[in-house]
Amino acid sequence: MIRHAGAIRAGLMMVICFMVGSSWMDGIASRAAAASPQETIAGAARKVVKIHGAGGVRGLEAYQTGLLVSPAGHVVTVMSTVLDADELSCVLDDGRRYRATMVGVDPRRELAVLSIEAEDLPAFTLAAGDPVPVGTRIFALSNLFGVAVGDERVSAQHGVVSALVPLEARRGSYEVPYRGDVYILDCTTNNPGSPGGAVIDWRGRLVGMLGKELRASGSGIWLNYAIPTAALNEGYAEIISGTASPAAPAGATASPGFDPAVLGLVLVPDLLDRTPPFIETVVADSPAARAGLRPDDLVIAVGGRSVASRAALQRALAALAAGDAVQLSVVRSGTIVECDLGPRPAAGRKR
């Protein structure tokens, strides 16, 4: 009996050792199969592009970041003044440079889709899905401060998702239109050049896209945030299907639009094909004067939507309904100033 008990104990020990050994070996195999952080970053960086366009003055950088979301060359990025250029270029991770064309924009989410003539490109997958949980470790990849040129890799930052909250933010006095949920990150990610950057998890899956530089409406602190992939997917689908506001086709004839003089703005004469919307005169005791606009201010956006010419400004004003708030972003002495002109009056009534 004792002999049998010893044999049973020996057999059990062999089974336990076998099970522990198998589990240990499986752990080693699992860790060996998992990519290192460097490999994860390198794989995701091949799907991130460096975008160069309009800008170049203080507060108006001429560069930002974008995400390849289609092997055929669709790039999702943030709607900004950088895209108001006659020639946009996208530089891939390997240094290849392509001329980009605007496919369309989604003003509600402030997204834009560009297209480059290329095939079989590595691309992120956009899909609807549940948000990642708070505490998820992430990498943020972007061309912050424009430090990456040519085939230099975009910068990578490591952090954690700290919260998922509705976005309530502003640029100057202008409240951003997007009111969906965003991820709040625990690292300083939203810098000049970062908008449009990728936020990935440790497996390299796309979690979200870095947004513009914004301040929280309540506290005024700078936000480090990302728009979730589900919102990107919805905006991209609407732009591609044509249900979001389309980009104006190149060479389209500008309609007269809304006369800025109704608001007390007299612009420089329209002498060129794309005369910039510089303010020549501000009428005394007008909405423009009360908002603090000045001669030589350059209007760059209406309600957050960028404008690059007199005609574009008139069209943007015409798109507002009577009574809608008229919020202009202008460049003054190298800085961006936000001005609220109050409700838009009916056309033809100057005051």
C-alpha cells in the first residue's frame, strides 16, 4: 500500500510538473510572438503621413499629420488652414512624396479626407466599435513641431487613456462644433504639427486620432485628447458617400455669396483669382467694429471653417442662416484672434 501511495505521489508530481512546464513554455511562446514596442511603433508609423500645405507664420504652421486609411491612398486628417493650399503634399514613412487632392470635409467633426495617387499602401482599419477602457496604454505618433522630414520617422509618445468625456473646448472665444466623446490622454500630445496623428494601443490597433490644439471651455487648460476611431469611421464614411459637406471643386466659379459690408467689413479689392480676405476698412459702430476687427486683419476662418480667399469668405458667410453666430478667426501681427460679430443679419441690411 505504501508502495502504491508513493507511486501515486510520483505520478501526481509528474503531472503537475508537466502542467507547470507547459504553462511556462506557452508563456514564453506568447511573449516571443508578441511584437516589441519598437516593432509596434515602426509598423504603425508606416501608416502615418506628414502633410505640408499653407501657413508658415506664427500660429499658422504649414504642416500637420494624417492617417492612411485605404491601400488606394485615402488620408484622414484634421480640417485646418494647412489644407488651404494650391498644392498639398503628403510624405510617407519611407520618404516618398505625393501631391494630395481634397476629397471632402466633415465640418461637424472637423475632419478632412485627402487622396494621393498610390496603390498597395499600408493602412489603418477604420471600424465602429466600443471605446477602449480607461487605463489602456497607448502610443501617439505624429509629426509634432515638424521635426520629421523626408524619410525620418514621426515622433512617438507613450501614455495612458485617462478618461472618455464629451468634448467641451474652444479656440480663443470660438466653441468647437464637435460634441462627441474624446479620449483624454496623460501625455502632452496635442502640439503644433500633431493634429491628425495616430493613437494606437500596444498591439498597433488604431484607437483614435489626435485633434487640434484646444482649451477646455470651463477651466481654460490645454487639452491632450484624441477623437475615437468610431467617430473617424462615421466621418470618413459620410465624406466618401457625399453626405458630409463636400470640398469645393478646383476651378469652380465663386458665387457672390454674402456681402461682408453688411457686417461692416470692407475687404481689399478682388484683383486676383484668389485674393486673400484682408480687411481694408471697418465701418464705425458696425458688428465688425464692436467685435474688435481692424484694418489689415486677415480672415482665415468662419465658424472654424477655413477660408483662403474673398470668394471663400463670402460663400462661408452665405452658408450661415440669418441669426446664426458669425465667428471669425483672423491673423493679426502674427497671432490668431477670435472675433464674435453676433448674429448674422439678413443680406442687404447694412448697419
